[in-house]
Amino acid sequence: MATSTDTGPTAGGYVEAFRSFLEETWLGYALVLPAVVLMGVIIIFPTLRGIQLAFFEASLLNPEQQTFVGLQNFAQMFADATFRSALWHTVLLTSIAVSLQYLLGLGLALALKEKVPGAGLFRSLSMITWVLPIIVMVIIFRFLTQTGFGPVNVILGSLGMETSAWFGQPGVAFPLIVLMHVWRNTPFYAIALLAAMKSIPETQYEAARLDGAGPLQRFRYITLPQISYVSMIMIVLHVIFTFNNFDIVFLSTGGGPLGNTEVLATYIYKQAFQQYAMGYAASIGVVMLLIMMAFTVVYATLEARD
């Protein structure tokens, strides 16, 4: 009786397979290598350097003098009332702004999908708010709310209502920050979600109508599931953008009045470039990085289960 002596691939076989793999893919790796090196220089290295700096006491005035302090910066952070306030404002701003942007963008996308009058013009003009430089947007909003001659105050004054420098009012400045985020990004949500809806085959809606499904049922069981991936990408990107956003708050209020619009990004700037506490600022940045990583992983996991 013959006995098989085949024990599987030999070491030489593995080497030959690896060599064949390299011969087939070396050009692709060569083309990708410059981008990988560039990302390492401008993204990976600064990130690792920031994480390292979070465990040191370092001053911008004497960057060469650094003292290892372990977790002392993190302990100081969580005892810092201004940090806790900035964290709360950042989470609140992100939650409200992204929720409103998505819901309003979804509503606009549904309206545009039904070919309402003016839809073509809206699609042509909608991206203006998104491509407009942020400094221009801030100037527009500050002009609209300017004391004396701002259109908002002129209208309120003509109606006999109170006028004010609204960006200087503690109870109004934060909603204005939210409004600017929503005004800027909602049309972008609408266009992205509309594109996702356009890719859904019309036959699915026709079949649902024949089965007696109403508009809400078609939206719930056809539209929402098939735009979920685009929705996930949009939400994750804009949560990261809003959570880390610096320029809108800094240019409009600088974190005031009385710290009512202070967010983590502006607080890091003040610690690093006004108080010169680079190590402390880096530790806040590490906390922001961990929060965003945790959010992205959890949200993507929940979406994948759905």
C-alpha cells in the first residue's frame, strides 16, 4: 500500500510565493511609498511627539528644558475647572451642531429628491456656504449682529425689541456658534445624502408601493438602511471636525464672553501660546485624541451591527 509523503508547502515554496508576490505588487508599493512617508512626517511623527510631550513639563520659552512628570499633567487637567467647562462646551457644541446638521440635511435631501421647485438652483448654490472661508463667514455673522447698524439689530430696533452686541452676550454667543456650524455644513450633508438616495434603485420603491408600504415605511425600511454608510461617514467626519474645531470659536468670540464659548481647541491654544505650558496643552490634546478614537470605534461598531 502506497504512503503519501506530501507534508505541505516547503520553506522554498514559501520563499518562491513571497518573491512572486513582490514581483506582482512592487510597483503598487513604490507608488504608495511617497504618500506613506509624507503621512509619517506630517501626521504620525507630530502625533507621537505630542503624546510624548504630555508626560513632560515643558515651556514654549525654553523648549530644550523638559522635565518628566508622568501623569501630573493629567491630574492637573481633571482638577482644572476651566478644562471641565471647555470639555462640556465642546461635547455640547458637537452634539447639537452635528445632530441639527444631519437632520436638516436629511430633510433637504428628501425635498430635493422629490424635485421641488428651485431644487436645481439650490444644488448649484448650496456648496457656497461650505467652500466659503471661515473668516468670511465669521465676518458676515458679526456684521449681521453688529450693534447699531447690523441688520439683525436694525430689525429688532424697528420692532421695539432689545438690541445688543450679541456675540458679547453670555446666553446668546454659544447658540450663535452652533448656528454658524449648522449654516456652514447643512447643505453639504444635503448634497451627500441626496447622492446616496439617488443610487437606490427605483424598483425597490415601486415594489414597496405594490406591497402597500406608505411613505414613512418606505423611508424607514428602504431609504435609511441604504444611506446608512454615507450617514456614518458624514457623522464621524463632522464629529471629529466640530470636536477639534478652533477657528470658528476663536475668530468669533475667542472663547468668551466670560468663558461661555471656551472649547478644548481654544483652551489648548491659550495654554500653549499664552501660558507657554506646552506639556499641559499636549496632555489635553491626548485626551481629545482618545475621546475621538473611542467615539469612532464605538459608532462604527454599532453601525456595522445594524
